[in-house]
Amino acid sequence: MAATNELISWGTPARLDRTGDSLLGRERELEQSHDFLSDPDGPRLLLVRGETGVGRSAFLKAVGGRLRSEGTAVVTVDCVPGDGERPLLLALRLVMALEEHRTASPRQRPAGKLVARALSAVDQGDPAAMHALLRASLTRATSLTIMVDDVQHADPDSLAVLCLIDFSRLAPAVRLVVSAVRHVAPGPGGRREGAPDAVGSGTSGHGRKAGEARASGCDGPAGLLERLSGVEGARTVELSPLGPEDVTALVARWLRAQPDAVLARQVGELTRGIPGAVDALLAGWARRDGIRVADGHAFLGARTPVPVLPDGDRFVTAVDALGEPCRAVAAALSILGPLGLPALRLTAAWAGLSADAAYDGVRRLVEAGIIEEQPGPDGATAEGWTFRLPLTGHTVRERLSPVDRSRLSATAVEVLWKDADAESAGCVMRPAPGLLDEANALAYRADRVADAGSLVDRERAVAELTAAARRMRPGTDDERALRWLRAARDLTEHADARDLVLQQYGTTAYLACDYATAWAAGESLLRNPGPALSDLDLQEAAFLVVAVTANQHDWAAMSRLATAYWWDELPVPALAKVSGQVLALCHLSRWREAAHLLQQTETVWNTSPRARAAPARFRAVADLAMGRPEPYRRELTMYDAPELPPGKVYSLASGMFDEMLTSYDLNAAHNLLETAGLTVQALPPLSQFLFDHLTGRWDQALESARRLLANNEIQSTPVSDNSLMPARTAAILLARGRVTSALQMVEEMRGPGTSPLQCALNASEADVLMTLGDMDAAEKSLRRGLASAREHDQTYGTEELWALLAEMAVEAGRTADAATCLESLGQLASRTGSGRAQLRYLLASARVLRQEAPGTARDHLREAVNLARSRGLPFETATTLLEAADGGAGPGKPLYEAYELFGMAGATLWRFHTRTKLREAGLTIPGRKQATAENDHLLATLLAEQLTTRQIATILRLNEDAVVGRLTRLLARTGKRSRTELVTAVLTGTLDSL
């Protein structure tokens, strides 16, 4: 087939692509600027203001580009750092630009004389002469717009000259557009709107007093720019930070992939909507392959830290350019800032500065837009300071030397512990840093304790760090929790205590998908167990090592762990050895060996509720896989739960939940959660994916699949099939017409010959191949799956394989083969008591008996419909209803119900087939306009899947001429000239009709 490995990708590093020219989120400002500049009575001077990185240069480029496209002459002048040291340079460049443009027009006098006089004015340092020359040049100019970028770098003399120009007297065709940085939005009196007027108490009277306005800075560029904005004939356009939706759109454009909610939120929080900061952040992550792309969606990689901006970055140089003491103050505030007002005094002490000098550094940082004051409750005094851009604060903090970082953190810890001790003693003290909410305050405290290291009390530090890591919910900030535990491990002085920290460290690393760290911790505990570790602790360490190996898909290593030889070398109790070996056997689907070993060693592991909890479940899984479901049903009652810790109940219940969803038994899964006192939302991501798939929440399921597959975060439990995630994802893709993508998913995720059973993946592969009409390959896949199941003594979960084989045999007219498959399917349903197996048996028997016993076939179909309804799975119910209608069990109501259910799941291919059956039955198709749009979308999707016309005809069950006709009509409706244009529009989401 016409497939390519580049069609779909699950987990490739993202790369930045900034080739797009259009601006996002600036439509209103662009229209406003264009209206100003195209109106004959509009302002002659337009100032574009905004903070560093907000996109002023790009905005000027967009404005200039639009003017040029309309025939307006545009000249650009760029100011750069250092221009401010060259008096009258900008004024000279403006005169030269104006005269060069004027003399370029026919019948104009040479400009040499005026330019020479301007050069003389520069040499003599004569602002008055330059003012006269610039005014004359502007007055004589022909139609022209001059764009001056980054004018904050310009020399003050030139700015003063511009302030003296009466721009209202200029010719309508002459405009000057000037961009300049503005660090804060101005309010009355030159102050920021709502800004506090004092630094508050605790400064010993130093700093600005209440009611005292900031210095206007009229002698410097900032003050001159404020004056310039107020001259006659001037208007200002403010560029504000982008909102959340525009930030998300910007990230999507630059990554060429839609960011997930977590990535979009973190970008917004770290950059506060400043496009330049968004660029720097994404570039930093991209350099480290920190963003992963799966199926056109972008995700932040597991445990990816926030990048540190390079030395030459604009946000770093803005701090460095201020020199000392500003850099020292900024460094201190990056650690101490969340403490609120005390941070100023502590900063001065750490940097060896007076209170006045420390406050002066704060003031200059505020004026430069690097930090901002946080108003207190009264709104008149400052409660503290935070970095304007969290990304800048992070970079300043990470650039500290280890010694300085430890010293500053120790200072913070001293304050925090003093407050906590005072609160415990009954004193009224603030228990958390003043600028943080409670959750962030706890994380800040743990960060500071970890950075302080040995400079604070070790025992108290270890206790706080381990407690903070326990409070951290897995998947929220895993790298942070691991850092705390690493610090706790390093601070622990006694080996016994270190083992307990290492145990927590290994478990946390596993949950964070840091498998290398988890393996190292688990193996260390097994090879060098200390006296503080109980037999149950070492049992958990054995489980950890095996689970890590399973999630790394290292089946050769798993085979070694399945031998007694590997475990006999370890100085651990028999409980740990047997438990680890049995778990390895289960992960390899070696069920009979696992059951036999558990039977031989029952006296080792069946000694207490905690000791037997996992082994008993392993034995039940082995029996279930071999067709003996009774022990597993007993395990579902969670009979030992009252005597088990919550974590053990959670892990056992989530594993059994996955097993129930393996067999499509949603009712049993709900009952299990109720027994265990859990909700679906509290379960691991894989469990939530399986639930979303079965309940028809396919958009959510695909979102989970992309994220888990992109970052390789699928944590499997020992169930009868370890291929559920790719198999169910392929099923969704197939049902939505993404046939090639589904097949590639199966091919990429198929394990080697030594991997455990993958019956679900074999069934999905066969389903895709049957859709493409490749029956021979489909049958080979099914028989390969059944042969592998026989090798592993497994019958449970093979009903899909038998049912599909029966279906193929019926279609091929192989009655004897169909009867054999049906007999095996019936025995399986009777033996396991599985509702899914019984449903597949009823549907398959209806197909087999349709000709020779039509009455019995219809009875089986009606029974199948009732069974499907009782099971409550939307897609399963819809396919059953479609089968019943096709088998003559009343086409009307079942078809409409199936059509609605397929629509809820977004199963567009199945909706298409249902529409075909409605037409064949002479029934009205609901929503003709929507049906046409769905047909168009499905056809375009199939084209985007790189399928040939013949393959599309096979998939849609049409002839090739019908497909060509549909394609011709689609091209006409959309205005596209070729398949390539249509596919491009689909992939980029720009096809209007879809």
C-alpha cells in the first residue's frame, strides 16, 4: 500500500519552525495602526510601545509590509545598543534617509548639501542646528513612512530633537513610526497603574515614602520617550502580552503541532504571554529534545526541566546590563523573593549592601521591567517583589554558583523554620512565604531545604523532604520530587535510614517513568539490604526491579529475572525471591510456570495479608489466562483490603481494573472500584485510557494515547495482554478512517518473538487488513496470535481472534472452517463466562447459521443486542445493532440508534457504512448537510492516509468510479486543484468545508 513511515509518528523530538510571517493576536493593533497611517488626517508620528520581547520588531515589519503592498514607500532605521553613546546619530540617520528618498524621485535636487550640514551639526554637537535640519527635511519630504525600531537605544540628544518637532504640521504623506520598549504601563503622574507608593515597613525609612512618585526620568531616554508620545500629532499603540489562546496558537505554529493543555499552560505561566520569551523557552526545550510530538500533537517530555536561557539571550543581557548591585540583588531575590518584605533586608545582608543600596537595586530592576512590586492588602505599600518573567527568575537562580545558592537557600530555610517553630509554639506568625499560596509555599520550602543541603539541620531536612515528596501527586512535578529525594538521600547519615529513603526514591522514580533511577535504587536495595528493611520491603524492591524491566520492554532481561538462578544470588528472603520470579513469569505470559511455582512455594508467600496480596493476585491472573476464572473472581472482592495499606490496595485494584477492561467488562470494573473506594480519575493514565476507549470518549482516549506513547510512559501491569494501548488506539484510528495510521501503529508496536502475548494487537492488525481487503494477511495474523496463545497455555482473551476467523471463513464460503471456529468460540465463552466472548459467539453463530437456520440466527442476534445493551459499551452496542440490522432483525430503529452511537464516538467510517445501509433500507438519513460534510471529511482523511483509489473503494465498499466521482465533487466544492492540495489542506487544518 502507499504508506510512508513519515505519515504518523509517536514520540519524535519537536523542532521549531518560525517561517510563518503573519502575527498572532495582533489583529486589532495592526488594523488600528493601518487606519492611523492611511488616514490623511491621522497622526504623523506613531509610537509602538511594549515590553521587551513583546514583538515590536515583528509588528513593525508587518505594518511596513502591508504599507509596501499598497504602494507606500517605507524606509527602516534600526537602533542598536551603543547608539546612545553617539550624540545626534539617530537624527542624522533620519535626515539621510529622508534626503535619499527625496532625491530618488525625478526632478529633485541632490541632497548632499543638507546631509553635509547635518554631519557638521553632529561634529559640532549642535542640537539646535540638527533640529532645524531635520524639520526642513521632514517638511520637504515626499510620500514616505519611516520605521524606527528599538528607539530606546537611541541617543538622548536625537530624542530631544524629535520632541521639539511639531509633527502636526508635516505633510499628510509623511509619517514616522517609532517602536520603543516600555517596561510597565504608565498611569497618572508617570506611575504604573495601581502600583504601591512605598516599599512598606521594615526598610528603616529607606526608599520611597508613601505618596512620593517615582522619578520621571526626564533627562534619560525613558523620560524623553514619554515626552515624545505627548507631542502634537502623535499617537501610541500599546502591544500587550498575548492571551492564553494566542500563546497556544503561537506554540502550535512554531512546533507545527498542537500543544497539549499541560505544555500550553506551562509556556503561558513561564513567559506570561511575551512572544520573545515563548521563543526562547521553546528553543531551550527543543535543544534538549524536551518536547515530543505524537500524531501532530506536542507534549512536554517526562521530567523535562525548565531550560536556562543562554548568556546572550535578551532577557539575560537585560539583567547583566544593569551591572552591580542590580545583578546581586536580582540573584538574591531569585531565591529569597517569595519571603516577601524580609527579602530586602536578607538580600542586603547577603550581598554586603546597605539598605539604601539594596533598595536602589530593587528600584532599578523594577524600572527595567525585570522585577515588579507586589502590592500589599492596602494597595499602597509593596509586600514584596517577583520576577516579571518567571523564566528570567529561573535563569537567574540557576546561574548562581552552588555555594551561593546553598547559602541563600539556607538563609531562607532559617526564616521559614523560625516562622514554623513560632507557629507551633502558639505565636501568631505567617506559616508560609508571603507571595505564594499554600501549595506553592510547601514546594518552595522543600526546594530551599534541598538547595541548602548540609548548611541546615540534616535530620529535619530529610524529614521535610521525604514528607514533601510523599505529598506530591505522581505526574504533577515528578522531577522536583526526585530532586528532593536525591537531596534527602545525600543528607542521610545512617545507612539504615538511607535504605528507607532509597526505597521511596526508587518508587517515586518508577512512577515518574525514570526507569534507570528506579532500577538502580531497587537493585541496590536487593544487593545490599540493611537491617531496617523488612521482608515486605524487600518484596516491594523485587517488584520494583521486575516492573522497571517490563516497562523498558527488555524481554531478554525479563527472561533472566524469571529464573531462580538470578534471585538465588541475592541476600534477600525467600518471599522477595519467589515474588520477583513469579512476577517476571507473569510479564512473560508464562502462566503455567507461574502457577506451578506459586503452588510449590505457598508456605513462603501465604503468611500474612500483605505478603500474599500480590502473589495471590498473580496466581489468579495465571488461572484466568488459562481459562479458570473462579480464583480471579474471588480476588475481585478485595477480601484482604481492610488489612492492606492504601498504596497496596490502589496498585492491586488498578491492575485488576485493567484486566477487566481487557475483556471489555465495564460492569465488573465499576464494581471493583466501588469495592476499593476508588474513582476512575484517581487511576493511572493507562487505566483512564482504557476506560475512555470503552465508554466512547475517544477524543480523550486519543489525547492520553498520544501523550503516553510520545513519552513512553505506558506502565503496564501483569495482565493477560500487554498490547492494549496500541491495539485500542489502532482501533480508534481505523474507525475514524485513518487506516494507514492504524496499520503503522500495529507494526511499530509489535514486540519481538520473545515478547509476551499480544492477542489484542493481532486482532487489531487483522481488522485493519480485512478493511483493506487483504484477507490472506489478516488470516495469517489471526492464526499467528492463536498459535502464540497455545504456546503460552492461554485461552482467555482469544475470543476476538476466533470471532474474526469465523467471519472470514463465512465470507469465503468455508463452512467447515467457520463451524470449527464457532465451536472453539462457544467453548471459550462457556469456560470463561466472559460476556464479551458470549457476545462474539452469538454474532458469529448468526453469521454461520444465516442461510441454513435463519430463525435461529435472528434469535441469536436479538439475544446479542440485549446482551450488548446490558454491558453498556457504546461502540460495542453500535456494531451489534448494525450486525442485527444486517441480519434481518429489523433495520429501522437499530440502524438509527447505531448511527447516533457511532457519532458520539466520532467513528466516521462506521457512520459512512451505516448511512449506506440506511439508503439500502429506503430510510431517511438524518441531517443531510452534516452527512455530506462527514463524507467529505472521511474522503479527505483517506486521501491524507496516502491510500490509492482502489484501496479507498475497498474501504468504503464502493466501486472505483464512484470514488472518482466523489473526489471530483469534493475538489469542486473546496476549490482545490489536485489531491495534493486537498491533502495539504487536511493536514494543516485549512480546508474550509471541513
